[in-house]
Amino acid sequence: MKKFAKWRAYKSVGAVVVLASFSMIAMATPIYKVVDDSGRITFTDNPQHYENQAGKTITPVAVSESTALLNNRTANNQAVSQPAPPQQTNHQNSSQSTAANNAQTSNENSSKTKPQLPSPSYQLTMTEPSAERAYRRPAQNIVVNLQVKPALKSSDSVTIYIDGAAIAQGLSANVPTVDLMPGQHTISAAITNKSGQTISQVSQTVYVIQNTTVLQNNKKIAAQLQAYERLSLPQKILLKLRQDNINQAEAAKKRQTAPNDPFGALIGK
């Protein structure tokens, strides 16, 4: 009886060892994926069977469960095949590409042919200068101010001109008369749309006159500076000493003619 129990124990242990070994072998055996020219995929644990076949691509894959390999072995190592996903033909690809291009072209054409809203009828007024006016050169600047009703659209713009030359964008400008020749000038402004068409415009005549007093003084100062530059260094020093003597004499004369100021004398006036 004891021998029989001992024999059964040995038999159970042996069965466990065999099953464990078989399970370890099954988990350790790699699985390979075989893909042929037509895209058909086959999984196998015997890649040697496909190595000599033309048009077969063999790559190892990972298997998370050992039962997959056990099922393959019980089927006498017959490979389990699964159909490849249907591939799109060149004709289908071409049709889809043509449809996408047609849709894109249709969207572009619709955006191009979308009707543009017309610009409103603007009322452009020049508030400054509001009438003919003369400006003294170079003391004064020409200030230009415009008014637009209704409000300007973002696609429209206002340009200010002097004698046909653009000088500013917007509703105001400040023009130095020193940049203009004496005489008559035309200040104008125009509203243009996105296409460059003029919608509204306004103009005004102004006159630039030369300030003769300022001009003569400037000419006199310029002539004196040129004469001073032509002097030699000793002459410049002598001229400076003379100017200092003249300034001191004029200051002494002012002190003599000034009324008595004891407080001014104390502080050196």
C-alpha cells in the first residue's frame, strides 16, 4: 500500500514537471509573421518553412499569451492565416484625389466669386484749410484735417496730396512750408477702395509766401558766417577780443544808465 501511494506521488510530480516544462517551452518559442506579395499575412512558429519561398517577408512578433502557441502546436504546426485588409486600387486612389481636388477648387472659386459689398457714398470734407489761405514760409506749417461720413470701411483708405504728390495716409497731415516753393499750391484728398478706384475727393488752394524779414536776416547771418570762416586764426582771435570789448562797454553803459539800486549793487548787478 505504501509503495502504491509512493508511486502515485512520483507520477503526480512528474506530470507537473512535464506540464511546466511544456508551458515554458511554449512561452519561449517566438512567433513570426509572414507577408506575401499579395498582402496575405500568416503567423507561424516555424519560419524555416517559408525562408526558401520567394516573395515572403518574415518578421518576429511578440505574443502576450502562451495559449496561442499551444493551439498552433496542436494543429500539427499548421500556420494560421488571416486575410489581409483590402487595399485600394490605383483607380480608387485616383478617384479620391480627383474628388478632393475638385472640392478644393470649388471652395477657392466660391471665395473668389463671392460678391464684394459696394463702398458707401462717402462725404469727404476738408475742415482745415476750409478756404483759400496764405502761409508764411518758413515760419508756418500747413495743417490738413479731413472729415469722412459715414465711417470709413477697413478696405477703403484716404490719401492726402500736395500738387498731385502723395504726402500722407489718413485724415490729417502737417506740412512744413520750408519744403514748398513760394507760390500757389493745391492740397487734395481722395478716398480709394481696395481695387484702387477713387470713390470721393476734395481739394483746396493755398499760397505760400516768403517772409522777407526773416529771409533777409538769415541771408545776413549766413554771409557773416562765411566771412568768419575765411579769416585766419590770428584774425579770428583779434575779432573775438574786439567783440568782448564791445560787449563789456555795452554792459558798462547799461549800468550807468540804470536807476539807483542799492540792493542790485550789493549783489553785483
